Amino acid sequence: MKFTFLAAVVAAALLTAAPALAQAPKTLTASVSETFTITAIDHTSRIVTLKGKGELTDDIYCGPEVQRFNELKVGDRVTFTYRESVVLALRRAGSVPAPSSSAVTRSTGAAPGATIASQQVATVTVTAIDATTPAVTLKTSDGRLKSMKVEDKKNLEGIKVGDIVDVTYTQALAISVTPAK
């Protein structure tokens, strides 16, 4: 599902921003947030049971990188906020995109929390445009082809086969804990 969402975001951003790409990079962002309540903690195996809306629960393993694990308490509310963005720009011949990176920033506040972020850069080539469907096919640098449906046919305007596009994909997951009352 994550790949499907990414494909839709990349296609929408690529095709929505296409006419203006020559002037400046375009960014499309999406954010989703969900809060859960800790209903059980197994300190020996470092498993936290989270309950969301309704009666559904999920067990989450908290590895040694979760440094403030012992501060978690039953009843605490844990909020996960996931953000992603795609930056698109037509690449000049011979230019080199920035390298990929990742980072973890831990909360220094009263409650445990962290932000985990990563950024990947890919250069893709438009290999086919299907104005009837409408859809676009992109070729990655390692030769894989990815086809993506386009919601609005007019978003194909300004895109042509052979266009080389840099895609910078950024993901960030922020986790915050609110102590139980």
C-alpha cells in the first residue's frame, strides 16, 4: 500500500507540476497522524501493546534504539505522524543529484519521542505516455520500469518521452508520547 501511495504521489506531482518544472523544483507533501493508547507493556521482551480506534490492538517491538523505553507507562498516548514529500525538477545534462541520507533525532523533553527521517534521490526517464488511459511510464537508473496512472489528462501537458526528472523522496516519522493522566 505504501508503494501504491508513493506511486500516486510521484505521478501526481510529476504530472501536475510538469509545465513549470523548467523554472523551479516543485514539492508535494502528505501527512498522516494517528494516536494510540498503550494498554500493556512487556518489559522483558520490550513489547508495547497499542490500541487505536475501536477494539483493534497491535504489539510493537521496541528495540534497543528506543532509549527511553522504561519511561513508557500503560495509559500513555503515543502519536505517530508520518510525512513524506516528493521534489521534482528537470535535470540538466551532466548534473549530479544530491546523495541519499537518513537521521534519527531523539526528544530531549519530559516525555519520550523521536523523529526518524530519510531522503532518497532518484533520476528517472519518461519512457512512455498514454494519453488515453492516461498514464506515464518511468525508467529508473537501474533499468526498472514503473507505470503510474494519471488522474487528470491535462497533467500530461508539457511532459514528453525522454524527459529526465530528478525525484527527491523524503520520509519522516515523528513519534511523541503524552503521559497518562
